[in-house]
Amino acid sequence: MDLGIAGRRALVCASSKGLGLACATALAREGAEVWINGRDDARLAEAAQGIEAATGAKVHRFAADLDDAQARAALIAACPDPDILVTNNHGPRVARFAEIVAEDWPAAVNSNMLAPIQFITAALPGMRARKFGRIVNITSGLVKAPPADMSLSVAARAGLTAMAKAVQIEAIADNVTINNLLPGPFRTDRLANRARRIAEEDGIDLEAAFAKLGRARGPSGRIGDPAEFGDACAYLCSAQAGFVSGQNLALDGGAYPGLI
């Protein structure tokens, strides 16, 4: 299927690795002109080369720490008027409520709520004026089913979720959609660190540790492939997805236990 986004300008935040990189790769494969971002320019250059080798597309890169509002503004200036915006950032530390200190809350809100809002605020007027825009926020499956030790992440991301739901009510009239992707367990560096700990503790190899995590995390019995996540993102950014807005799509192998 031709997703109808060839030549569209796409800014993908925090995309030097993991799920952000998967989204950037999928969009580049569909012919979008992609800007990628990360804090480490060497890793970012490697990511750009990987995307270009896999897709044949020319990729722009911009090193910036998304926790810094001025760095975010510089990234926005480097890719003005995107047609597609994918917001993403690292999550806050894992901590139970009693372990959280006062400084943790503004840091979490800045990283996982205010940062994406700054990008959306900058991109939305141009998208609406051009009558095309696709905004996808990478949040977390924990927004729907929060565990006790993820209060920081859940609170900030839930705030972003609520804001996006409200803003899309007006934006959709101009063919601008805003949706959220909620990842479950995917084969990323963060999960790999956990798999390595399991491998050491259980005396098994890394693949067996990933398999154990997959069996524990949901009925699919496996860990997600980042390419699957990237393809879902590309669909939400497509011309065909113009009637899909204000949604929270969980990609978790059927793990979410709720009905809706």
C-alpha cells in the first residue's frame, strides 16, 4: 500500500535508536523526508547512515537534548513546518511514590509532557494552514495500566494524553490528526539491560532471557520487534489515516487486560 506521504517532511524526536529510530526508518521507507534527533551526534550519524542504507532516503540529523527547552527550539528551527511530527523522549526514573523527591516531578513533566507540547505548539499552526498534519506521541502502555513504581512516567504521559485528546477536537477539521502509540515490551536498549540481568541471574543466554520476558509480559509470549512499532507509526502518519484521531493504540502483544 502506498501511504501517500512521499515528499512529506517528518520530524522524529529521540530517534537515534529504539522505537524512535524504527519510526524514522519506516517513514523514510515510505518516501518522507526525515529529520532525526538524539543527544549523541556520533550515534545519530550512525543511525542516519543505517536509515539511508535501508531505504535509499536522504536523512537530516540534529543533535539536541530534548530535556532542554532551548535545544528543543533549535531543533524546531532546523525542521520548520513539518507535515509529520513524532514526539518521543526518554522516561523518568523508576520509583515508588515514597521514593520520589520533589525535584523528580518537574523533571518528569518537562521531559514527557512539556517537551512534546512545545513541538506540537510549533508544528500545529502550519499543519492546519496546509490542511495536512500527522502528530504521533510515543507514550507508554503504562498510561492504561500503571504499576506502583512508575508514577512519574504515568503522571506526565497521562497529562500529554489528555492535552492531545482535547487539541485534536479542533485540529481534525483541518485534516490534522493527533494520536498516541503506547508501547509494551519491545526489543530496545532499555529492555535489553533487563534481559542481560536475567541472563546473568539465571545462567542463560540473552535470547533465552528475552524469551522469558516475552512469556511473562503477555499472551503473545514474545517481545515486540521495533519494526512492527515503526510500521504502526507510519500508518498513523499516512494519508489513509485521516479519520483516525484522538486514539491511544497499545502495541503490547495483547497484554492490556481491560476491555476498552
